[in-house]
Amino acid sequence: MAFASEEEKTNEYLFKIVLVGDSAVGKSNLLARFARDEYYPNSKSTIGVEFQTQKVDVNGKEVKAQIWDTAGQERFRAVTSAYYRGAVGALLVYDISRRQTFESIGRWLNELQTHSDMNVVTILVGNKSDLRDAREVSTAEGKALAEAQGLFFMETSALDSSNVVSAFQTVVKEIYNIEQESYD
Ligand code: GDP
Ligand code: MG
């Protein structure tokens, strides 16, 4: 068998990553910021699942992430099992200015674990860190929950771009490292 070229090797890595969390926490804007460096001040959730394939740099290597956005179905608390199927990574998102969205995290984590068939590399994301005056969830609380559940943690802002690339990269990098170890 011929050795795979560098390009073919790159194509071996396509990781499915899902965005999960309450409506209006900023999931679609995190993806828009990450994939296209765009931001929508008045985005309306649309119905139907969508995904976007994005190249991610991991230690100088190009890895492809297929990032899924709930695109509105979470409003009806009816994210289908197909959405989670095959996911190896997840961004569990709440809005630091709306406590209710933080309190929903347990339920989303439970749903993620119920529907996914493997150990999903998950980062807890407190989005809208730019809304300093409206903060209802402290950084320490977010960090504590993440530690208790064994999740990565980061506060982000899709508005001012803070930590958006890092949040996605953290997940992709960890998945990549786990995959590498399994071949060793
Ligand atoms: P989704 O329902 O979780 O996909 O949330 P959207 O991405 O549609 O965002 C919901 C609303 O929050 C929109 O009006 C966005 O402009 C706003 N939003 C999203 N991210 C941020 C952020 O980081 N900071 C602020 N201030 N607003 C945000
Ligand atoms: Mg959305």
C-alpha cells in the first residue's frame, strides 16, 4: 500500500463538534465569529440543523472540524439524537448575563452524555463576557462547575472576539491528542 501524502493525511481528521445550550446564549454567533469572523447584533434563530466545516490549526497541523449548530431547535427543548450522534467534541454554552442559562447547563450536559456514544471532549463556555455590567454568573462559579464535571472552561465574547478561537481550538486539540495516543 502506498504511503498517504501529507494532504491525504490531513483529510483523515474530521471531527464532529456540537454547539449546545439555551436559546440566545450566542451559539450561532460563536460559530460565525470563528468560521467567518462575522457577528450579527440581532440574529434570529432559524429552524433546522446546520453545520460548517472549519480548518483548525493544531501544533502546525491542519485539522478539520465539522461544527454543528442547533439553529433554533433548542427553543423547543427538542434537539434530536441525530444532532449528537458521532460527536467527539462539544461546546456547552451559557450567557454570563443570564443566570437561567447557566442553570440549564446540567440538563444539557445530561442530554449530551445520554445521546453521544463516546466520551465527548467538552468545554463549558460562558459567553458574552463583554457584558460586564450585566453579569449574573461569576467566573469562579463557571470554573467550579467545569472542574466538578471534568470540563474545560473559558469565558468568551462573540462580540469582541475574546477567546472564541481558543475555545474551539482547545476542544479540537484535545480530540486530536486523544486520537494520536490511540494510535501509539
Ligand atoms: P443562539 O440562539 O445561541 O444561537 O444565539 P445567537 O448567536 O443567535 O445570539 C443571540 C443574541 O445574543 C444575538 O442578538 C447576538 O447578537 C447576541 N450575542 C451573541 N454573542 C454575544 C456576545 O458575545 N456578546 C453580546 N453582548 N451579545 C452577544
Ligand atoms: Mg442559533
